[in-house]
Amino acid sequence: MKFGGTSVGDASRIGRVAEIVSEYVDYSQIVVVSAMSGTTDRLVQAYANARVGESWLEEFQAIESGHYAALEQLGGKGSERERVKAKLAEILAELKQRLEAVPADGTMSHQQSDSIVSFGERLSVRLVAFCLNTRGIAAQAVEATELIVTTSDFGDAEPLLELTERRSKFRLEQLLRQGITPIVTGFIGSTTHGETTTLGRGGSDYTATIIGYCVDAEEVIIWTDVPGVMTTDPRVVSDARTIQSLSYDEAADLSHFGAKVLHPLTMVPASLKNTPIRIKNSFRVEAPGTLITDSIIDASQTVKAITPKKDLTLISITDTRRNVLEVLTQVGAALADCGVTPYLMTHASAIGSVSVVVDMAKREVLLKAIESHGKLEKIRSEDDISIIAIVGSGIYSIPGLYAKAFTALSGSGVKFLAIASDASQRSLSIAIKNDDTYVAIRSLHQGLQLIRTEDENE
Ligand code: ADP
Ligand code: ASP
Ligand code: MG
């Protein structure tokens, strides 16, 4: 089971985690925990300040006081609380040392950044383990740096599954055999040389399925602050509906296109061993949530969800002297050179004319790489682009899907900049201006009839 930042956001929520764990006592459980909400952002900010010589004390003190306050409020036996407080103090002292050691010369080190942002999870597991122990559930904090071996792609590391499986299985099963529930840090791992890495923002979901893979879990439950994966972000559309079931591919598409509820790679380890993933609301345990499996349980070819991916750049390349194959080869080589994955790519002309949408942060590096492969007639980039993805297996067979989608968007005055359909017929992507994102999501959600009906009790 994995609990996200909000679900461990304060002492009362950590208490709720203990209640949920105790409801599942009939199972051997491994608990994966995120940092308390806001902590990772603070650590990112602290590192950003440290590397340019600005003060990080405010962020540090907020983290320190937040964790000590939660510990006090968790109650429990005084002596045990003192022992945990000493452990928190030791971890905080190490964090302080690392921040002090950051050179204030403006350089960016992803390696240093990872070692600093990992502290949120290293702190939160101590609180959760303490809380479980005070409530009579034997639990022990475990740092995933001991379990998950990763590549050295700091900031976005990938697990080396075989090595990870060997390490994790042994250590975790040993604890389980002793009747101890392991409380594992989400988000982090370490290289074969022992350097701390992170799996990318929101990576604790990924940790949960990596661990699930290693111990052949029956199911992975991701507890979060919404009732499941929903037809769109409920913060944008208040009458969004909870989706009962999704295939791994549908869920992966949704998270790839911006549905923050799951880290985009969460489905990879689960699909390797066919482990079901359930997304549930930690505030409403009885609600069924969303079940993600390899099969499409609801094969009614319906639109499952729509999701926005913001802050992208549309790069348009035209060269009338060349054919499309030459231009595509050049763009493909440039994308590979700089390891950039495009969210959308289109070409539909005899002449060399290609459009590609990538993260805005990758614009400069990609433009340089394209130009390094040869002079082009015209290359133009437009920032502040959003992609709206309409996702659901077999959606292209839905009669009138395109008509409904484009009528809804045009009716709200949204201008389309590029459109692409996916070869597996699972998603339709429409590039628009960032400023149009929310109106587009709302009108599509209504136009495609994804809204909650009166009798649906969410
Ligand atoms: P956690 O801290 O539990 O990992 P996150 O904040 O990472 O939680 O993810 C949950 C959030 O994802 C929700 O609060 C919601 O605003 C957002 N979200 C975006 N798209 C969706 C969607 N399609 N379904 C559910 N939640 C979504
Ligand atoms: N704490 C990490 C983050 O905020 C990982 C996670 O919450 O899943 O990105
Ligand atoms: Mg998350």
C-alpha cells in the first residue's frame, strides 16, 4: 500500500494511515510512504537557494518544525517518542550539513539535488512507523536506498529490476516473517555505487509497484486524496466521475498526458507480473476506487477520461526543398540526441513539413540539436501550448466522437494548433494554447458526457 503526501500530511492523517493498515491485518502488508505534503517542494526550494548562495533556513525550519509538531501530536510512550525525536534530529542534522556543503556558485548538480530532496521520505517513514508501533502494529522504517537499485539518471532514475528484486525480496520478506510491517520510503533509490537517486516527482507510486513486483504482491493499493482516477482532474471540473476500471495502457496514457494522480511509469512493473493496482481515497476507505489491470473490463469503447498536459512548445519545421522523410529523419535524430520524448508529432504533406510538441523546458536544447543536423528553410517555435488528450481503448469506433469533441471545443472558441491520433486507437491529442486549457477541458468533459449523473454517489 502506498500513501501519498496529503495522506501523511499531518498527525491526524498519519493516524488514519494506521487505521487503514489495521483494517488490512489479514494480509502481509508493505507500506510505501511519500514525504509529508509540501516537504519535497520545500527541499527543492532549499537546494535552489543554496546553489545560488541564498538562505535556505526558512525552508529548513519549516520542515523541522512540521515534523517535530506531528511527532508530538502522535502521542505514544514518552521514551519511544524521544528515541524517534533523536532519529529525526540526526536526519535533520545530516540535511543541514548537505545544504551547507552545496557550492554557492550557481552550478546545478542533479546528484546533489537528489540527495537533498530525498530527505522528505526519510523523515516521514519515521513518523508513520512510530504511529503504527504506538497503536500496536509492529512496524519498521526502511530506506529504499537499501532496496531499489537504479541507473544514475539523477532526478529521473530507472530501477534495475533484477538487482532490486534480489535485494528487496530478501530484506522485506525477512521483516514480514518476523511479523513486522516495513514502512518504505517512496520516491528514492540508489545507484550501484550507493549514491541516492530519485524516480522523478510523484515517484512514490512507482516505488509501490516496483516493490509490488519484487515481492509478487497480490495487489498494490495507492491511497490518495481523490476517490480514484477520475474522468478529469476534479480540481478543474467539480462533477468529474470516478472511473471504475482502466487497463494499464489507458492509465499509462492518462498519466503521460498529465493526470497527476499516478506517476507515468507506475504501470510498468505492475504489468510485468499482472499485478492489479487499486487507487483509493484514504478519507473514504469503503469506496471502491479505480481498479487498473491488464484487461479492459469495461470494453464498451467509451471515452474514459480527458486530461491536460500544459507548458509545452510547438516546433514547426518546414523545408520545401526536402521530402518529408529527410526532415523526419533530422528531427528524429535530434530528439534521440537530446533524449527528448515528444508528446505529439505530425506531418501530412509531400514536402518536408513536420510539427512536434515537447516540454517547454526542452525547447532550446532541441532547437540546437535540430539545427546541428543541417540547415533548414524555416523553423518556428510557439510556447505556452497545452495538449488535451482524450483517452479510452477503442475510442475511434465511437460514432460521432470527433464531431462531438470538435463541436464542444469550437463552441467554446478554442483554436486547434495540431491534432494527432494514436496508432493503438487509445488516445486523441489536440494541441491548443495554454490559456484555453480549462475552458477546453470543461467543455469537452460536458460535450463527451463524462459528467456525474445525479444518482451517482461519489
Ligand atoms: P498523492 O500525494 O496522493 O500522490 P497527488 O497530488 O500526486 O497525490 O495526485 C492526486 C491529485 O491528482 C488529485 O488531488 C487531483 O487533483 C490530481 N488529478 C489530476 N488528474 C486527475 C484525474 N484524472 N483523476 C484523479 N485525480 C487527478
Ligand atoms: N515526495 C515526492 C514528490 O513530492 C514523491 C511523491 O510524492 O510521490 O514528488
Ligand atoms: Mg502523487
